[in-house]
Amino acid sequence: MDSAKLLDILGNENRRKILKLLSHRPYYISEIVDQLNVGPKAILGHLDMLEKAGLIECSNARRRKYFHIADNVQLEVSVSPYMYGVETNSIMINAEERRKLRQEYGSMNALLNHNEELRRLHSLRRELKLAQRSAQARIVELMNICSEMIDRITSDPIEAEMLLALVGESKTPEMLSEELNISVNKIERSLNRLKEKRVIAERQKKWYIR
């Protein structure tokens, strides 16, 4: 799913509330109306949008429609002084892994094992989140240091932007142009000036910091 579209959908409080409800169990339309105290027409509009986006699915039971979460989707938004990114991932388990899990944990006797494994996985997820936050903090601090060094190399704002964009990754003029919203001609002129200063070099049409 397009990340921008998903952000727009989740920008509505009632749609977020609907997804929160459905994360617990499937709900009939009348139940959602009662829970949120919102008119049926508005709820139907929200459900239609969520269904078209692939976030929920509709099923029929005894001639009544009920809705449930369709997929396991993770949305990650990163905003920092040097980074803005929105990433959407569908988290899926393959058929073989699903079969093995059901074999291992499929009996009622394995209920205790279910709890132990879920505790372990929740703990692992918390550790990964802590590691991610730590890595992000270090990235920002290192970029601060790089920015200070770049300010000593050049006073030209375009050159400074380009050098910061090249930190840690080589890029073509076209890539820099798209990222910085600067024309390719201006990018190439600045690249050549920085090359003359022996700050950057080119390899296979990509520029990198020396």
C-alpha cells in the first residue's frame, strides 16, 4: 500500500478507533455504531475506505455483515533533523513456517508453551525497538558532527546540502537532484567544484566523499 495514502487514512480519529476495535475481534456494523456512538452512514463510509485500502475485510454471517482486520501491516514514520521517511510493510508468514507453528503449538496441551513463546517474542520486540531508538540517536549525533565539519569545508548552501546527502552513500547527480529538489545542471556544477577541492570523487557515475 502507498504510505502517503495509508497516513491519510489513519489521519481520521474514527477510522483509527475502528481499527483498534477490530484488532480485538470481528465486529458487526451495528456493534461499531454503538461502540463509537457515530451515525451508521459515517461508519459505512469509513469501513468502505478501510476495505478499499485493503486494511479490513467484510464477511457475511446469517445475512449480517461483519468486518475484521485483513492483513498484518506495519507503518513506520521517521522524522529527524536529517531524515524523513515513511515505510509500509506487510508482515506475512510463509506456508511452511505456519505449518510448523501449528504442529508445534496446535494442541491445547501446548497452551503454556504458547504463553512462554509469546512472552519471549514480546521481549525480543521490545529489545529491537530499544536498539532501533539507540541507533537512530547515534545516527542523528553523527550527522550533527558531519554537518559541523561540512560547514568548515564550504559556505555554499547547495554544496553543503549535497555533501550531507553523500554522507554514508554514493549517489548519481540524478539521485541528488531528486532528493534535494535541485536541477541536475546545478548539481553537476557543484559536484565539479567540490571535485576541484578534492572533497569528493566519482566512480561508476556515482559520487562519494573522499
